Amino acid sequence: DTAVSQTPKYLVTQMGNDKSIKCEQNLGHDTMYWYKQDSKKFLKIMFSYNNKELIINETVPNRFSPKSPDKAHLNLHINSLELGDSAVYFCASSRWGQPSSYNEQFFGPGTRLTVL
Amino acid sequence: ELKVEQNPLFLSMQEGKNYTIYCNYSTTSDRLYWYRQDPGKSLESLFVLLSNGAVKQEGRLMASLDTKARLSTLHITAAVHDLSATYFCAGPAGGTSYGKLTFGQGTILTVHP
């Protein structure tokens, strides 16, 4: 009965490769997010989708492209991987709107990406 | 845009002692979140504080929110080893904008016997 799941959990790849991370939530939420956590544990939002519509698009290289086929899924595709992309990527989900308590975000287990 | 600063960033405590983690934020915010992260694990939601003066308690942890001072605190009472983790506070990036959370740097808590 996992709430937010991600695959794969670990991803080791060479520079220049293209890879994807998948995320699924079964909480009935309508908003999903991608966060990046660097080696110093700093968390920064990358993207957010609400009802399959992109609503947050931070300053992220174009090599990163999110896709949301439906409200329960949010994938992240990364082209031409670079060393600096090595990090842990977390997916999260929440409800959207009022009351404010709806916006509590629930996180997936993370995908540790290592670029060699 | 909201900036969130936690202190201390590292906290080494003895079991049985009390301590407080502080979370200051830069602009008006109508809510504040606390998360816990164990090494190599996901973020677990601890508290959602939705109004000025809000106080929530769960076991040995108590969180409070003072929106006028732009300050939230996470108080640890009689620490035990199981509380060792990284604790993050976060607020909506635009103060009230939905969805986009800005996180503090995290406080790495280590509880020693």
C-alpha cells in the first residue's frame, strides 16, 4: 500500500546517456512534484504538475523534461547526463487548493542517480 | 521569494536532554511544515502548522509557529537515540503560493547515549 513510489531506486550511468525516473502515487492527489537533493542534503523543487498541467518550472536545464500522463503519474526524463546531475531525486504529491492543510506534500523513497 | 534558515545545522545531544531547533523565514507565510529524513531514506511529514500560535506535539517532539516573528521551533524533550535524523522546515515559496515549498538547510541531529 505504498503511497508514493519511484523507480528505479538506484541509477548508475555514464555521462552523455539518457535516463528516466518514474513516479506513481495512489493517494488520490492532483498535484505532483520533482525535487533534487544534492550531496549537502539541500532540497530544491524542479517541477510541479497539477492535473497534468505544468505549474512550476524552476530554472532547470532543458535536458530535464517532466511528463505527466495522468494525475497519478509523473516521470522525469534526463538527456545527455552530466556529472553535476548526480543527486537524489524525490517525487512528491499533494492535494491542491483550500484548506491549506491540503498542500501537505508526501514524498517518495527517492532515486539516487550517479553519473560516472 | 521565501528564504528559510535553520539553526543549528548540526546538533549533537545526549540522551535525556532537551533542545530546540529554530526555523526563521523571510516573508509572511500562512503555514510551515516540518519533515524528518533518516539517512538514505525519504522525507517523512512530522507537522503542518497552519496559523499563528499553532502548537503541535507528537511524542518527544513539539513544533510551534509564530507568524509575527516569522519563526517556527521544533522542541525535543528528553532525547532518545531514535530521534537521530535530519530535520527540515519548509514553507510555501511565495508566502501563500500553493505547492512550491522552500526548504531550510536541514538540521542533522545526533543523539548520544
